[in-house]
Amino acid sequence: MDTELPRMNRRSAFLLALLPCIARAQSLPMPSASPIDSVALYVLPTDGISENGAGAIARALTKDTGLWVKSSMWIPPGSIAPLAGTNQYPAEDYLALGGPISRQLQDANARTYFIVLTDKDINSRTQNFRFQFSMHSPMARTSVLSIARLGYMKDGTPAPPDVVAARVQKMLMRIVGEMRQGWTRTAEPADLMFAPIMSVEDIDRMNLAQSVQKRKQPF
């Protein structure tokens, strides 16, 4: 049985605890991207993700990848409603947020990738799984990442801030690796591209540094 997600006040406290940890995230030794490139990746905050929080995450991701990563202004989620009979929101609706905002960003181009960040619990409309941490649309160059479950242990208790920061870092790097670099998924539990991810315990087992080193491929 799934553990019910904590109320918004606990989620807000989690976000406040997360930001300094993300900002201090240990950098990985990645080559720098060309300074003449347009922005490689945009982080798009919505729901309970603040602009300051998205900015800290973008700066940490820039250090981790060597890519030029920026964050946008906060995006209103509009009329996105939960799936019938649940507290989960359709991931497909969050993917659709990337298109309109991308056309307003003058430093984005046809290769810029977008990650929508939300603190809402998400699932696909088919609900083939109990929940989803993320969903991707390569054609739209957009992914959505939910941090709703990353802040808690399997029993529903709050996770330590450093654990939360590591989980967010891994999931973001996983998106960049798969969507930009073409990294393929694997059945190796310790690999960043392990699939399917069924719980936060799967994320905790991933070794980010070893996964990047094994591929020896700059972002």
C-alpha cells in the first residue's frame, strides 16, 4: 500500500531544506561546453517550486555537466487537475507546459531541452504504474520531474537533506544523460540508467560518479 504524501506544510519545509543542499552539490569532472552554444537546458519551475529553488538547481546542474543550464521564471500550472479519484496529476499535462514557455526564451534554440519541475505527485493517464518520478517527450524536447516522493523514505518519514539532494541530482543527470546523450537504460541496479525505477530505494542504490565515468562521455 502506498504511504499517503505529507501535507503541504511538510512539503514546503522539505523544499527549504533542499535548496542549500542542491546549491552545495558536489561537482562532477565534466568538460565545459562551448561558450558560443545557446542554452543547453532550461529548468522550468511550477507548482511549489520557487524561482530561487530552480535557479539553485540550474547552477548545480551547470557545475555537474559543464553545460549551460538556466532556469525560467515560475510557470503557472493553469488548470491541471488530479486524475479522477487520486491525488496524482497527469504527467502529460506538465509536458505541455514546456512548449509555450520555450517560445518566449530568446536564448533557447532548436536543441535546447526543457525540464519541468513540480512538487506534485504525477502519473501517466494510463496509470499503468502506481506513480512516476518522471516522464519524457523527446519530440517536444521536454521532461517533467516530480520531487514529491524524493523527500521521504519508504515508510513516509522525511529523508535527510543530503539524501534528498542526491536523489534530485541523480534524477536530473539521468534525464540529461538519456535525453541529450542517448544513454540507454540497463538492468544494473547501481547504474544511473537502471530501469524500471520503482521506489526511492532504487535511486539510492545508483552510483552517479561511477555511471558517468563508465561512459566517459562529456555532456
